[in-house]
Amino acid sequence: MESSRKIILAAIALLFISQFFQYGATGHTTITMDLGKNLTYGGLPYGGETGWELHDWWFYLPIMALSAYAFYKAPRSIAIYLCCLVLFILAGLGSGFGGILGGVSLLIYGYSVYKKYRENEVKQPA
């Protein structure tokens, strides 16, 4: 397995772990949609929610699992990298310890993309 794939799988694992920690230091306003496609507008005043409370687990968990599977099976498309980038930005950024871990996972993801670019550059004949 290429080192870039190992690094990105580690980043996805760190993003998953970060969801168990606090993601908010202050309250904020949210708009959520439940499984019945009903929009709810409200606030989370206490600001002590974990990533799973802040991000809908039924939405992010399958995306994380599919991203990990796609990178485990040797991605060949830039679309997989772009979809995973959106996942990391939406689920990884925030405040609190979980937000810090999510931000670190985003940096690790960026490094893995750089490594993939360098690996492809070396493989192409000059």
C-alpha cells in the first residue's frame, strides 16, 4: 500500500475519533434536517456538544466509512480526493478539543494529497 493511502486512512481514523470529543466552546445556531426531511432551526446554547451531537452521525459515519473503503481500495480518481476534502472541512473544523483534532486530521489529509502528488510525479516517465 502506498504511503499516501496509509496517511489518509490515519487521517480518517483521527477524524472519526475527534467526533467523540467536545466540538463547541460557545453556543451557536444550527439548521438541521431529520430523516423525514423536516428542517429545524434552533440553537445549542451550552456549547458543550461532541462531534456526534453537532454533526449528524447518520450522515457523516457512512461517508467516513465509504471514504476509508475507497482509499483502502487504491483510489484512482481526483473526485474521491475532492469528496473526502469536503468531508474533512464539514466534519473536522470547530472549536474545543474535538475541533483541534479535526483540524489536525485536515492537515494530515493535505499532507497525504501532497504525498500522492509526489508519488505520481515520480512514476511518470520524464
